[in-house]
Amino acid sequence: MAPITPPLKSLSLVPDTLPVSRFTSQSSYRTGDLAQGRLAVLKDLKRYRRVPYATLVHSAFGPPPETSKIRQRLVDDGVLSVSQDGSASQWSDFIVQPSKMAATEDLAFKPLIAIISKIFSQIPDCQVECAANPHARLLSERGNTSRPDAYIRCPCSEKTRWFDIVTPFEFKKAKNPNATQDNEQKMIWNLHSIMREDPLRRFAFGITVEDTNLRIWYNSRALLTVSEPIDFTTSIDDTIDLFCLIGSKTKVELGWDPTVERIIVEGRIQYKFKIGNQFFITTRPLATFGADAMVGRGTRVYEARDEHGNIVAIKDSWRDEDREPEGKILEMIFEDIRAKFGEKEAKAAERYFVRVRVYEDVHVSGETDKTLNPGEGGNWVDIPDQPILSETLHSSSIGHIPDCGHPPSQAVQRAPHRSNNIPCRTHARTVFWDVGITLMDVTCLANCFSCLYDSGRALYYLHKAGWVHRDFSVANVLWVKDGDACVGKLSDFEFAKKVDSEISHEVRTGTMHFMATEVASQIYLFVPEDIEDTSNPPFRMNLLHDLESQWWAATWILFYHTDTNSPTQTLGQQQRSYDSAFPPTFNAADRVYFFMVKTVLSQAFKTLSETYRDRCRSVLNLARALHDFYRKAEESYPDISVKDHLLEEAHKTTSGCYSAVAESLRKLQTGISLQPLRILRGEKRPSENLDDSPVLPGKKKRSDDSCDE
């Protein structure tokens, strides 16, 4: 017998990780509208941690250096005034505090820039400099045109780029809630821009000043932290210590990754990764929109070549400290597959999984690269569900805009934080042998269903070995060249879990529009009506939920697209059907309605192109079959389990559906090539890429999925 989903009998079972998704995956973030982008970033962030000033400085920078000589030089140069008895000090240019100055903000705080520059000039081998030019646009790989009020940067001969910025500043002469909020929102956007712009950045600092109140910000992939304010006009020693610390640190200590190098190849920016004793040079980005959220995995995936010219894929991400590396998870999965099926069939199963070449945790200065714990004594500050954006905005941020119609990962609701623990993430890299195109980019309909069938084979082996994938989507299946043919491969196993595991995590970012309706709703929907049970067992994801996610992927392919040569005659109706299944603002109830109501699905299928509507009707019937499988699994609620015979039947039905559709489509004399509905509607497609990485000149879309195969 294969492992089965364990029955839910005891309330002591740990519930599954709550699904939480990213607003920075929504189309509103990707339009280039700065206000919408900032709102998405704030909603994703949800909260930040506030700690005492000394705690954050010591955690982030270590103990202060000896600064008495620098202090005396500031006195000698007239920057710092000292009373005759030596009991009090004052910055010479801040006898009047900024809020009482008639000067504009940039002029009011210009002396602070001079003070910082004077401190830096006294530090041997200082690697940074301070500049204030609020009207100068920073160069950006992401088309970001927002501008901080000032910044500490690495010296550069050319115009300043976002990835040269060490510490952005935001200034306000006023000291009131509105000024504080304005600075906070701008600083969050600045730090977000640095972290998404630069693959070399592990963490970033910022400084906000409201009148004389100075606060330090620290952003890592685990959390955003801000200090309590100090008064920089009275806390003279603290101010000197802070900028001495910043000025005396190396680039690595200020957040740069020494294991990656930015290089120029044929006039274009590429990245040279060191993984183990091997070097890999990127050739193009495959998916970098995972780095858009300030806090999270920050996943970036690149195509690259090794030292011998072999093409590979490199995945750089930050996993939760209590999760295993993806490479280790795949090793454990195949150990269980071998135990279940034997060595020969396990070898055959490898064809349907991405293959790992090497994986490792990143090491910096001899230690595993982990996010910082900002120390004890702080508290969490919640960002309102609907934050009010300040009226004074940065300049508009425009640039490379990705395909807004790609399947977004939007939130059902903002999941509650279940603990006040300080999160920690570990920096990791994985190199894969397989490089292909994602299922969302496949344009031949027959190939789409072949890819679904192959990925279903991977799910079968995974499920029989006692694992659940938990994040099946069109972005997590690859269509890969395999000799003269192509094969679908399942990828992204970071959330994969043993079905009998009782480990739960704080939150999980999932692809909400491909999430099974029960998982998105966190309730069992097919429990018999005559069962009255008030025990309310914790919700657990089971093997059938992966198969429903696969069904949503098939449905997305059919409704997001139409036949390029013979498009649907009911364009508006198909668009409305698509919006019901994949609503722009995620609504779990709408998806339940679409999935469970027979007449709704039947009417929706009538809107599809006539060239493939009938040939794909078995996808409609598959939804009804999945309903039946759920009912069988939940008929003894609260004891819910997917027994082996039910699992076999479910896989036979789903694989039979996708195989039959693919075979039927291949019998056509002319293959069906797909185009998004948005193209037919005359909407501009901003980019061939589904992420918003820089579009590389001369690069064309891969043609690995031609219908002419």
C-alpha cells in the first residue's frame, strides 16, 4: 500500500501553513503607477519591527569604533561647537532646528550632508561618500524614476545607479504624524527598489529624518526593522558613531554579496555566480519577479553557462530557516520513490522532475548567510490594511512592464500572524540541469496538454511516495527539450511536504489562482450534508488538492488564450468567464462557484474557440470527477483520508483526460497556436517576459513549443 493522507482524528494535529500571497504579483503593481506600486509593497509587507536605537545599531554594525579624534577634528574645523566648560556640544549649522528654518528641505538639511561628509573624510580607506541631489534621477535597470532626498553611495565615475546606493535618506522639516508617515512610505519604497534592483544586495539600510528625529531602517529578506528615533542635534556622540560605523565598513558588511559579481558581456550586464568551486555566468533572466516583495524568498532564476559552456538554470533564494533546501527535498523525495518503486522505475521517474546539479547555502566571511536578528526589546508595528498614501510622492516610476495578464498570486485575505517570533531566512542557491520554458509560455495547445500529462506523471510518483507538492501552477512546470522531443517537468519543490508531516510554518506564499478551492478557503467543501460534527479539525492539504491545482492550470490555459488563427467569436463572454475563474481581485467564493456549479462551467466552456472547445470538453468533465473524489475522501468526516485505491483512480482519470486531449489535438492537420485574449482585445502587451527583468535587446522568445513538431 502507498502512503495515504493521514486521517484527521485529533485536534492536536498541526494545521497546514496558512496561504498568504503577494500583492506585488498583481497587475496594479506592474502598471508603472507609483501610488499603486507603493500600496502593493505596503500590503505585502504588512508590518515592520521597531527596536531601540542602540539595539539596532549594535546588531547591524557591531560596537562603535574609537571616535574621539574625529570628534575633536569636527570641533577644530568648526563643524561642532562646544561650550566653554565642555559640558555641551552643538552642530554649528543647526543652532536653529530645521522645522523653524525658512529654507527649503534640501537646503535645511544640506548641513547634515556636510557633517556626514566631514566624518567620512576622517576615516582611513572609507569606501563611501554622501551626496544630496533630490532633482537628479538615478539610473535604474528596472525603469525606476523615484528619487531619494539624499544618499550614501559607493563612489562612481558615471551617474549614480540604484545599485550604487548604500543608504538612502528621506527628510522632512516637520515632525508630525503626516511627515513621519510620508518618510516611512518613501523609505520603504527606496529599500524595496534597492532590493529588487540589485541581485548582489543581501540587505540594505535607510535613514529618515523628521526635523531633528533620526531613525535607521534595516531591510532583509526576513523583515524590515526601524529604530526608535534619536535627536541628531543633541545625541551628538550617537550621530558621530553611526556615520563612523557606516564609513568604516566594507561593501560586504554593508550588504553586498561577495559570491556574485556584476560583469559586462557583449555590452550587457550579466552576473557571475560562485557556487562551491564552480563559476556560472548568466545569459538571461528566466524569472526575477520573485524579488519584488521586500520580505520573502526573493527568488531570482537565471539561465547561465558553466565554465565549459553547458547551459544550466541558477536559482537564488532565501528559504525559511526551518525548511530544508530544495535540493535536499528532492533527494528525500527520490529516496522514497526508490523505496516504493525500486531503482529502475525511480530512474524512469526522474524524466518528469527537474534535475539538480548542485545546491548549497551561501557562505559569507566563512559563515552561512542568514538574515539578521535585530535583537530583543522591540515590538511589531502593523501597517493598516488600507494605508493612506501620502500626498507628496516620488516621481513616477515607469519602465519595463511585465505581462499584467500572467497568473497573479493575489491574497484571499491577510492571514493573521501566529507568533511574534523574529523570522530568519537562509540564503541558498540551486543549479539545475534543465532549462526550458514554463507552461505559461507554451503557445501550442497540444504541447500544453502533453506538458500537463507529463507533470501529472511526476505528481503520481510524488503522491505514491507519500509527498504533496502544494504549489502546482503554470509557472512551476517546464517544457524542456529532451533529445528530438520535449518533456514536461515538475519544478519548485520548496513547499513540498510529506503527507504525514506535522511541521507547520508561519506563513506560506502560494500561487493563489491555482490553489485548490478548499486550500484557499481553508475549509472542507464536500463533507456530506447529513454529518453533524462540531470538532472542527485543523485543515490539512491532501493529495487531491494537487490534482485540482493541475486542473486550474489546464483551465487557465484554455480561458486565458484563444486560437490565434480562429479566435473565439464570443470574446467578451470568454473574458468574463476568465475573470470569474481568475478574478483580478482574488475572491475564494467566486472560484468555488466556478469550480463546483455544473451550469457555470458548462456555460463558460461554450465561450471558447470552436476549434478546440469540444476537443477539450473532458477538462470540464474532469472537474466533476474531482468533486466525486473529494466526496469519497470526506465521506467519513472528520476522518479524512485519500486511500490508495482512490489515489490510483484519481490519477488514472486526470492523466487520461490530459493524454486524450493532447492526442486529439495532435490529429489536427494544423496545430492550434494560442494567443492571449488581451492581444485580440487590442491591449498592449508590454513585454514578452512574464517578469519585469530588463528586456535584453536581440533576444527572441524561445521556440521550443512549435505546433509543427
